[in-house]
Amino acid sequence: MNLLLELNFKQKNATRFFTALGGFLVFLLIKDNAKLSLGLGAILALMLRNPTFVYALVNTVPRDTVAGYRFAKMNIFILLMEWKKWSIARIFQENCRKHPEKACFLINDRRMTFQDVEDYSNQIGGYFKDKGLRKGDCVALLMEGRPEYPAIWLGLSKIGVVTALINSNLRRDTLIHSLKVAEAKAIIVGTELVEVLQEVIDSEGLRTLPIYQFSDEEQRTNDNLVLMKGAVDLTGDLKYQKPENLCIYINECSPKDKLLYIYTSGTTGLPKAAVITNQRYLFMSTATYHMVAITPNDIIYDALPLYHTAGGVVGVGMALIHGSTIALRKKFSVSQFWKDCIKYKATCAQYIGELCRYLLTAPSKPEDTQHNLRLMYGNGLREQIWSQFTTRFNIPNIAELYGSTEGNSNLANVSNQVGAVGFIPMPIRHLTHLQVIRVDEETGEPIRNAKGFCIRCNPGETGLLIGRIDARNALTTYNGYADRGASEKKLLHNVFRKGDVFFNSGDMLVGDLLNYYYFKDRTGDTFRWRGENVSTQEVEGIITSVIGLQDCVVYGVEIPHVEGKAGMAAIEDPDRKIDFQHLSVGIRASLPTYARPLFVRVMDQIPRTSTFKMKKRDLMLEGFNIEKFKDPLYYLNSDGIYRPITQQQFEALKTGTAGL
């Protein structure tokens, strides 16, 4: 940490300066003002005892003052909404009343006003109410991003129905699991994903579910829409559904009612359905809105998937809750990103780290700086490309956010500190619900002192970020997953005192002397690739199933100049019996592109612990470096087939020219 070293050096000079200044002031004032002299003496004592803290405190006053003001505004708004007992649907109604003809969503050449969204969502709510759905029921939504996507779940929420936002990249077993775990009573599927659903709909527990097929005007051209077998033409039916006044149902919904299930891989196993209540959605959207200083006049470009928290909550929520305009795109496009920002006259845009890297690798074009963006906000922008990105594309402000869909550990970098995911104000660094604790590097388990309590990290020490749970506050509440067992696994008990409970973020962070925090790594059995969390256990299960249950371990490996970690599978196969053509086909059929391992290492024997657990750490350190091991290494080629890695491919990966 360069900043850490710099401040360690500067604090020596700061000590001398503060000592001299304090002594001089005490000397001048001691005769005339005893009280002031006493106060200055106390300050001087503090400076002498902890000069580093005083130096950091002085340097962070402007930052913490701005953040404190924004934090106060955020809490006042949230408390007001909770006092009124308004759900997201009720808040949206109020925004619609204020500016019904204002653009809510933009996409291509379409403009959907707040009134359009209100009317469409009322049609949806009334339609499914007539189909017998009631408060607490769940509907699975499987379709690509478009303005109707949030309007559908908003309409369902008006009658108290929970919507499970299904990742449109999921296939087969993972898709089946996601549909079942939500206990959905119906499925809404976009025409573009009918074939994907058709592959799994005959599975036990799904074949009896009602299916409603959504299609846009483009898909209905010349009336040639092909309906999935047994599906209802939702779009066709809605033409005869009048917008219904659902106020009586909306008023029965409270902030703590479930609103959505958003899927996350968590730290182990298959995707988990994180519970998003109205209160949680309100907090995540409002925290972002106030902390990064978005306004109702902003037009926000959101090219991220709407089934994730980033695009669907901290993006779409700016319109639903705060009245901003959101410009959408079905799928992110490098070539169209800046053109879209110009076309929609966007003032803000969302990002994830991968998106930024893709934009940087594209050839320079005049559009790169012809936009009017004043702010980009998101998560995962690497320190190594931060300055390069902002300079090339002329971005005045970057607001890096940190948080998880289900957790209560949230940070925001509101001061353009390069590489930081956020900060904790100096005066309350030990009082806030967020703490970073020491953990065992091998196991990820917290290290405890002689009394059995956890130990806070000092500046420069990498540790685990945790958040104290308190259900009385939207900031500190934890709703967990639909699966209670999975929810419990994310908790740490008796952390700093007996009886307290903290949420385990699973992320390793390091803080500097100014209490900025920087992301270092993830614990547990996930890694992040292509902007998605990859569950190693899920991938391991698929591979062992395809190849016949040979021992297999999956992990993420770093590639120079590439965001995230690429998947690598080590398979125990001393007789070299694996059919890689068969393995390639099986992986393509069962896993989304981001979850497919980029490398497969064939080993005589996978290293194990004394308790027969397969060891990943040494394998992770060796990575894909064929100069460190003699095992055969296979590489996923652009045609989807694994073949032995060539020297040319290895060199391209090492130098960052592989085009990943």
C-alpha cells in the first residue's frame, strides 16, 4: 500500500509539527485563558499519544463531513418511508403523481413514461390477481432486460406477490434448482428464452406450473409468434386487461414484506435466493442515490442485467424510488456504450469492473469523450486501470460501491480515492457496525483472542469484513436467503462480546491510515469472473457428472491484466482416460459461459490434507503457469473445445494479449 507507506513517513513530521504548534499555543494562552489552555493541553496530549490518528483525523474531516451530510439525508428519507409504511409500489405511485409524463425508461427508440409503467404494472397486478395469485405467492421471471421487466415485478408486488428474478444465463440443473428453491407458483418467460425453459419444464416439480409467455412487438411481427407448449400468451391477454386500481392491495403491503428473490452463488453450492424485502430494496437504492449524489434530473445509462442487484436495484431503483430516468439496453455492447450515452444524453452511467476493462480494450473513437457523463458508479473497477479509464473517457467522478445482495456490509467511495471500495469515518471507526477482523489465511476462519473474541485488524492488515446485525435498522438488518440453513451459515456469533451476531461478507479487505478500504480477495468457494460469481462446488458437480465421478477440484486463478479470476479445474486422472470432446460438450450444455473453466489440469493425484480434503491453495498459487508443473494443461478454445495449451497461447495469457 503506497498510501500506507507515505502516511507512515509523513506522520513523523506531523508529530513534530503538532507538538510544536500545541506547545506554542499553550505558551501564548496560558496566562489569559485557563479553560482554553486546558483544552489545548488535552489536544496536545492526544497528539503526543496517538499522532497518527490525529493526522488522519485532520486529513479526513472534509470527506467525513460530506459523507455525514449525505448519510443523514439518506436515513431521514428511509425513516420517513418506514414511518409512512410505504412499499416500493406506493413510493412509485407518488413519483408517478408528481410527473406522470416524464420518461421513466428509455430503450432503443422507445420511451416509457411513469404513467405508462404505472398503467402496465396495474394491468399485471390485476391480471394475476384474477388468476388466483395472492400475497406471499411467488412468480419466477425469466426474460431479458427491457422496460417491462421491472414493470412486471412492480405489478406483482402491488398484490403482494414475490418475484424470483432468474438469471437468464442459467441452464439445466442450475435453472431447475433456481426455479424450485423459490417455490414458484407460475413462470413468466420471455419468447427469447422459451427453448431454455423447454429443456427443463418436464422436471419433477415444474411440469404442472402455469407458464405465461411475454413477447414484445418485435417478436410478434406478422403474427408469427410461436407459443411454448402449454403456455399462455401473456402479451396478448394484457391487451384486454384494463389497468386496475390496486390501492386496496398496495396499502396492505408493508416495508418488511418480501419483494424479490435475487440469486447469488453465496460461498458454497448452487445459487441461493436472497430475500429482498421492500425495506431492503429501499435501503440499497436510497443509499446509492444519496451517497453518490444522484438527482431526479439525472438520466442514468444502465446496460447491466436486471436480474442482478446492480442493474435491477441500484440502477432501476433510481427511477422507481427517486424519479430519475433510466436508459436501458438488453445486453451490454462495447461498440454501443458511448454512443448510447450520447444518444440518451445520459449524465450518469453504471459499471462493473469487467465492463470498464472491455471499454478500455476497444479502439479509440471520437465518441469516447463526446458524452455528458458527470459520474459513473458501480463496483469492481481495479486500481490498476482506474486512472487510465477516467483519463481516456473523461469521467469527472467515479463512485465505487461495495456490498452484497443479501448482506449488511456496505461501503461507498464518494471522494474519488483511486482503488478504494469505500471508507469508514475516522471518529467512529470502532463504533460502526462494520469491522475488519483477522482470519486464518488457510481456512478463512476468524482468529480469536484468549477470551474467545475476534480481533480487529490494524491499518495495512488484510482481514475479513463483517457487519453487526440489528433488525431494528434498515442499514444493519439481514434477511438472508429463502433457505434458512444457508442463511445461518453466513453468521458469526460472539464476535466482540457474548451474544452479538455479525454477517460474514466472505470478502477480504485491507484498510489504510485514512480508513479507506481496498478489496483483496474472496474467501470460501466462489470466485468472480465476467462480472458473475462462480460457485466452485456447482462446477465440480457438473464436471464429475460428465466424466464419471473422478475427483475434481475447481478454483479461480489470476491472469495478468484481466479482471476477476478465471476458472480452473484440476482432475485426478492418472490413466488419462478423459474424453475432452465429451467433456467440452457436457460443460457447454450445463454451464453458462462465465462458469465454464478456462483451464483443465490433469493430475496423477490431487494433493489432500490429513483428513482427505483436497487442497486448493497450492494449486491456486501455481495457476496456469506450465513452467511450474509438468501436468497436462488444457485450454478452452473459442470453439468451445478443450485442447492442450500451446506455448503461443500461454505467452499471450502472460502478456495480456489473449483477448479475454
